[in-house]
Amino acid sequence: MKNDKMKNVTLWVLAVLLTAGLIIYQRATGPSYPKRGEAEIGGEAFTYKLLTTHNTGIDAPVIIEVENKEVIGELNYRRYKSHDDWNTVSMERSGDALTASLPYQPPAGKLMYTVRLFKGGEVISLTDDPVVIRFKGAVPLAVLTPHIFFMFISLLFTLRAGLEALFRRKDTLYYTGVSLLTLILGGLILGPIVQKYAFDAYWTGWPYGHDLTDNKTAIIFIFLLVAWLKLRKNPRHRTMVVVATLVMTVVYAIPHSVMGSEIDHTKTEIKQNQD
């Protein structure tokens, strides 16, 4: 009895650590994570942070902290997936920072931009490739918070279910049921509501689009549902639970919002030319 209790605690600790690791990885690798780096000009080293996501309705600020007053900068941008010409804006000096802003786009609209700094004859570009920023509608915390909560709980209980199926077996059906229920709440009910606020569409995955976040949710749901149904018929059918856990782990290893909602202006331009 004591050994079983210790095993249960150990499996929970392992599940929590795995969940935390996947969440941190998602946060660090997702396209909404700011582009950070270090640069040097005129012998002065500095760090920078360039936004990759911003709420629509408000221009996105571009702020570069560089104290040397002789350093000037320019912001170059154009719409992502378009044939637009590049727009160039001179950055303004505000104390120890150079500032400019990117014009906001409609939900799912993107801009690509670069920042160049000058001092005398020296010119540097902060990034090798243009940074892409996506605009989205503001999501109320009353919707976003429970969505994130249930998604994390679903991840935690799925990992716990997989470990239970492998090592303890006693409560596999229970953990699988909790993971399935919280995924339905967080991913299939609240997820589309978050999507509607952010990008004005409830669902942009298959068969209506290629949004990877929506498709990942659907894939996890299918595997968890099959695993739960098999366990309901026969508690010994634990293999599918392990498979569902592995599928969820692989899915969460894919950066969040990759292949997410976006506006392709080249298609709009082609249609307008045809008209």
C-alpha cells in the first residue's frame, strides 16, 4: 500500500515536470514570442525585443534602447504575403530610445519588418531576415483564462494517464476521462470562442482551412476519445492511452500557432486583377 502511494506521487511529479517542460517549450518556440537579440553599433552593445504579435486597433510600437544620440534608425515594413512595396519610416529619438510604430492590420493580418541603425558610415540590420508580426483581436480574460487553464489540465492528465497505463494501471480510465473532458471544455468549446475573438472565425482547421492549432486539437481529441471508449469496454485496453499520450506529446512539441490564421494578400490581389 505504501509503495503504491509512493509510486502514485512519483508519477504525478513526473507528469507535472513533463507538463511544465512542454508549456515552457511552447512558449519559447511559438511565433508569438518576441524576437530578442543583441547588437552593437559605434562600440555600444545593446539588447532589443521586436514584437511578433499585437492587438488590432492599436499600432504596434517598435522601441530600440540605444543611448548614443548619434545613432539614428529606420523601420522598413510591408504586408506579409503581398506584392506591396516596402515602406520606410525614420525612427524618432525619445530619451535613450529610438521609436517608431507599425500600422495595425485587421485580425489575422500580418506585417513583415526590419530595423536598421546608422552611425556615421556604419549600418547594421538587427535581424538577418524580416520579422513577421500578426495582429489579432483582443480576447477577454474571462474567456482566455479558462481556455488556457483547461488546456493545461488536459495536457497534465493525459500525461498522467499515459504514465498510469504504463506503470500503475489502476486509475487509467479516470485520468483519461478527465483529460478528455477538459480538452472538450478548453479546446472544443472555449477554443473556438477564443478564435472568434482573435481572428473572427470559430474554426479555421480542416476541412475549412489549414490552421495547425485547430487541427492539433482535433487530432488529440480523436485519439483520446478512442482510448477512452476502448477503456470503457475493457480496462485492459491501455495501449491506446499510451498512443494518445505520445500523440499529444508530439503535437505539443510543434510550436503553438504555427500555420495559424493569416491573410494572404496575394490571393486578394489576383482576384481583384481578374475582376
